[in-house]
Amino acid sequence: MFYQMSLFRAKMEIKENKRHKVFIEGEISSSFIADSISKHSHKKAIGAHSIFLGQVRDDEINSKKVVAIDYSCYEEMANDMFHEIREAAFLRFDLTCMHIYHSLGKVDAGKISLFVFTSSKHRKNAIDACSYVVEEIKSKVPVWGKEILEDETHVWKKAAHPISFPKGRT
């Protein structure tokens, strides 16, 4: 038991020092997603993957279509939150690996802006972890979306998290 706890602590210290790149400029391409998935075919201990793809909708606001969202963030804080969410998911679920990618900058309607990919020996852990990660991102990470309308005006998306917009944001 002591050996297992020591090994667990050592793994957590390694993970703590290893930060994963989350942000991608612009849309997350289908080739990037396919490549990420294909890289796992050699990992034979994985029995299940769960994937969430967040796509920009062409909602209608004030009788105008949303044509894109321009994502911005407080990057240092956002990276810290992504790291905390990732580590909490590894502690809570029996995961083999996990990847989180979020767009920054302009993403056109119909394109992917969030990609969450969880892997585990069993489907329930992969599915539950993926859902947990998405909900945590939406409620805690300081990423803002400026919805660009068809007439080139914009509206800021309402943030689900309690952090307010920085001063000077309009």
C-alpha cells in the first residue's frame, strides 16, 4: 500500500510539472482531431475514448445571424484553470489519457472551437470524465466569446463562470 501511494505521488508530481498546450489559434481542424485520435491506436490498454466537439452555432441575435465567434481569454489564468480541471479529472476518474484544446481568435460558424478527448480502460470512465471536463470548462475557465454578427457588429456571449470581463471590453 505504501509503495502504491508513493508511486501515485510521484506520478502526480511529474504531471504537475508537465503542462499541456491547450490553446490553438483559430478553428480546430478535422485533420488535427483525426491525427489526435489516430495517435492512440498503439495504446493497447485503452478500451474506450469519449470525444466532445464544441461547434460554433449560427444563432440569431436581434434578427441577425452569428457568422463567427472571436475567442479571447486571460491566458495565464485560463491555463491554470485548464490544468486544475485536467488534474481533478485524473484524480476522479480512472483515465489513461486526456487532451483538451480550445480555440483563440476567430472561428467561423460551423467550425470546431473546443475538443475534449478522454481515454480509459472502460467506457463509463471515459464518458463521465469527458462530460465532467466540458462542464468544468464552461463554468470556470475565463474564455470570452465575442459573437460576430452578419452585419459585422458584435455581442459578447454571457459567461457561465463568475469572472467578469476585463475593464475596457465592449
